[in-house]
Amino acid sequence: NNFKSGPSHLGKLSLPVAVIAVVWMVFMILVFFFPANPQTTTQQMNYTVVVLGGFMFLAISWYYCPVYGGVHWFTGPI
């Protein structure tokens, strides 16, 4: 491995900072799924779940598409 760290490398703290950042992002994504008020109408509802679910459905469908899907041609970095 010939990778050289840059001037802002955190050293031994890199892994803990990365773990805390990922946990915080997952927590905030879950928080943003909930509506702002407990009693909501259809106009006030937070549709993040619908949009994210639709996007994930389209992305997975495109990946496993029979002719053009990435599953047939993408080999990955390893």
C-alpha cells in the first residue's frame, strides 16, 4: 500500500471520528424520516420515506435490469 496521508490526517483518531460521523449520519437520516408535528395531514406529511424508497427501487431495478444492468458488466475494484 503506497498511500501517503495528507497534512490533515488524524492518525489514531481517524477510525473513531469516522465511526462517530457514520453513526450520526444514520441517526439524522432516521430523524428526518419523521414528520415535524405528531398530528399531520397529507399536505404536512414528510414524504422522505416515499422518495427514498422510490429512488432505491429504481436503483436496484436498474442494477438488476436483464439487458443493461450493472450486475452483468460491473466487476468492482477487487
